[in-house]
Amino acid sequence: MYASKRAVRSNAEAFFSARIQSLPPSPLYAGPYALAPLMKLPSVHVMCGGVPPSESFPLEVGTMNCAGGLSVELDTNEVALAQRYAPFAWNGLKAWLHQHVREIHNPPGEWDLTIGAGSMSSVDICVSMLCDRGDVVLVEEFSFLAGIDVLRSAGVQLIPVKIDKDGIVPSALEELCMALAKE
């Protein structure tokens, strides 16, 4: 593993890629002049990062009609927040997701979640965080092509693992891991 330029804050950070470990703390969130708290205030107009003034938001209120007759209404404040850049608009959604995951899945220990722009964007972010060029990644021999594209663009070495109707063949995975350990 690569040595970090800053102290490792969690066990997970030891697995971060060299690129991610080398990034300095964000001035938006860290330090005495952190901008994030100020950017949440409607009266503050921060001219960095492309943050538009709230007067430019075109929507005022919203109603969504869902299958089964459920209707969701967003008031003026909620609609204004929804038009702002993340993470400012996600507090309500993130709180709901935390509660949902806690109630349905009950993960052990300390945990958090993040919200992505979509599945492939999230996969790309994870690969960037965890893989360096030249790293070896084991993949099922028949894998999702968009996922393979993300891994290839990261410059990792892909090694296919044999699968059958039940998924990865354990003996094939074991053989492959033993062969890689000898290299």
C-alpha cells in the first residue's frame, strides 16, 4: 500500500489509491475558512465552483404523482434546495437513506453512505478511489461491459475468473489467487 501524505483517518483509507491519498483537503470543507457552511445560506453568493444564485432557479414548487396513488409535494424551500448543487440539496435525502439502510439492512459498526449521479458514475468514483494504474483486478470472465470500460480506463490489469451458473467457480478463484501470489 502507498504511504499517505496525511494521517490515515480510518482503516478504509489505507486502501485508497495513491492519487486519492495525495489530494489535499478541500477548502470547501476543511480549515478555518471552509466555504461549505456559508454556501448553504441563501443570502450568500459564492462566486467559486459555479454556484448559481438562488434567484436563477426556475422552479418554485413541485408535485410528483407516483404509481399507486402516492403524491409527493415539495414546498418552496425543498424545491430551492433541490436545484442547488450537492451536497447542499441532499441533506433530507441522505437522512432518509440513512434511516432506510439502518432499518432494512442494519449494517454493523460505524458506516456512512454517499449519493452518486448514477451507477456508472459511482463505479468510476470507486475505481478511482481504490485502484492505481497497473493494479490487478479479478473480474468474472463474462462481465458488464461498461464496468470493464471503467476498469480499462483506470489502467488496471484485468484477469478473468471462470464462472458457472452459480457465479465465480471457487476452485478457479483459489487457483488464480495462488498463482498471482507467486508472482
